[in-house]
Amino acid sequence: MHSRIEYIHRSGRKILFARTAFFRINKKSMRLRHRFFID
């Protein structure tokens, strides 16, 4: 999970903000997707 966060930071803050916004809009959906990402 840490490498994932570091990768996002390296990609750019714009992606981080976009991801955070999307996370706030769809918390439940993102929760399921996050599980797949970890897998």
C-alpha cells in the first residue's frame, strides 16, 4: 500500500487530487475497487 501511495505522489499531485475527489464521490465503489487494486 505504501508503494502505491508513493507511486501516486511521483505521478503527480493532480492525479492524487483527482483520485481523492473520486474517492469522496464514490466511497463505496472505490472501496471495492481498492480491494481489487491490492489484489
